[in-house]
Amino acid sequence: MITDLRLQHFRSYADASFEIEPDVNIVVGPNATGKTNILEAVLVLARGNSYRAKDAELVQFEAPWARLDADTIHGARTVKIERLGPGKAVKSFVIDDQPLARLTQQRSLPVVLFEPNDLLLLSGSPDLRRTFLDDLIEQTIPGYAATRRHYKRVLAQRNALLKQPGRVSHEQLFVWNLRLSELGGKMVRERAALTQRFAERISELYRRLADTASAVVLEYVAQFPLEAYETTLLHRLEASIDLDRARGFTGSGPHRDDLRLSIDAHEASISASRGETRTLVLALKLLELQLLEELRSDPPLLLLDDVFSELDGKRRQALVAFVARYQTFITTTDADIVVQYFTGGNIIPTGQQ
């Protein structure tokens, strides 16, 4: 839980401080006045990175550095971002007077972000759904962030070799195929385990939110059987080298998997109505909130970035009922839409310097 927040040379804020309440904090202002910047600052302090920009883009224009400070019930947190040049920056952390180069899962604060792009979770590309799973696993499984990071590097290296003008031998690629298979196996098992955990709960939660008897099925769609994923992926990578070389990228692995939701045996991405889609996405975000509360020692922070107005009255009521016990930050251009659902919410006007 955060008790106060200070932003220096961060995005649109030269120097601004905010008192934060333990329950609901409503960030109000017209568009382009820095509402989302406050939520972004909380996310960087909690998780170590932004969901919409690289580190260098977080530093205010022409400023040499940016700094975020927050007091929490467990102590002080600081993030420093120093500009090194065009598009380059270095980030460091100080947690309870201990300097850190990287924010590990154990040192992070659990946080759930719900923003407009999440409403495309079902209809958008599979990468959105994979990112949803991976971001949550990073917050709950120590070491997964490193596995995910290493997988991306190995995949990028293999793809670079495939594109080289001179033919790279199968022997040269084997070491990358082997490493990609090992890391891929770890990733898909964690993703499948999380999906199964959600699958056991989502149907009942959806029925409560939508007031319906419909059944929801959630599945992790992997290219290969989980019990032999590493071996099968390695064989596929070895067998498809010429095909991958022709198309210039790796066609097999966790980066090609997907998450599938169905309502009454109909795939949601194809047949779900607008209301059904919003209810499913809301259910996934609430399950994320519940899981973090169960697996982390602290209740998660909840960041609602301009999505309250996207929900109708029934879904707003359902969301309010769930978030009552969490420290919540809500951005809005119209406080009246939000305030009527909360008693005594802390109003934070944007544009403060």
C-alpha cells in the first residue's frame, strides 16, 4: 500500500507530490493532462517498468533524469532513470535504503492494471493473450522473468541466424534449438498451470458477473503435448530449419501458442457479443486480482486506466464489489461517473506541478 507519491521530471510532471489514500484514489482531469502518467508512475514503482513506453521516454523532455519516490507501509521506494543519449537510459532502484540494479519479483509490489487495450484481449492478436499470462506469471513465480527474457534473446538470435546471407549449418543452429526447447518447456508449463487455475474458477465468476447460466471454458492452446514439449519442439525446430530460413523466422515455440475462451462451446473471439466480451475480460482481471492476493504477501494495487466509463452499470457494480478491499487508482475525465460508486474517494486533480 502506497501512502504518498512524488514525481520529478517524469513524463508531464516537473515536480509533483500526491497524498494517497488506502482505498480509492480517483485521478481526474481532461485528456492530455497527465492522468495516465500517475498510474504509470505507480506501475514503475511497483513492478519496475512501464506498460506503454521505454525507459528513456519516461524522462521529461530535455531533462537529464527522472525520479519517482513513494512511501509504503513497508518502507520507502525510489526509481531513478538517467538519460544517456537519444533513446537510451539507465534505471536503478532503492528499496528500503538498499540500491538495486533490477527489481526482482520478491522486491516488487503486486499490481493489476486494467486499461482500454485489455478490452481487446479476446479479439486482438494472440500476443496480447500470451503477454497477459506472462506478465501475471512474472509477478507470482520467482525466476520466470529471467526465463522469459532469455527465451526472447535466444529466439532473436536464432531468427538473426536464419536471415544471414550465408547458409548457417544445422550444427550451428543446434545449440540455439536446444536452448529454445529447454526454455520453451518451462514457459508453457507455467502458462498451462496458470490457465488451469483460472479455468477452474472463470465459469462461476462469469455467471455471477453476467447473471447467466452460461458455461465458460478456458484453455491454453499449445503446439505440442506438454508432457513431451521440449523433445517435440526440438525435433520440430531441427526438421523445419529450411522452412524457417525461407520465411525468416522461427515458426514453432511458446511465441506461437494461444489462450482460448469459449462460451457454451462457442469460441468467444468469434461469437461473443460486446457485452459478453467485456464481462469475460473483467472476469480475467478479477481472477488476476484474486490470484495475486492469494500468492503474494500483500494485497495487490489496482490501477483502472479510463475503463470505468467503458463498463455499463451492472459491470461497474460488480467491479466495485470486488475492489472494495484493495488500494485502487482510477483515472477518469468525469469524476461524477466514478464518485457515485464510492463513498469518500480521494480526488487527485491532474496538472499539479
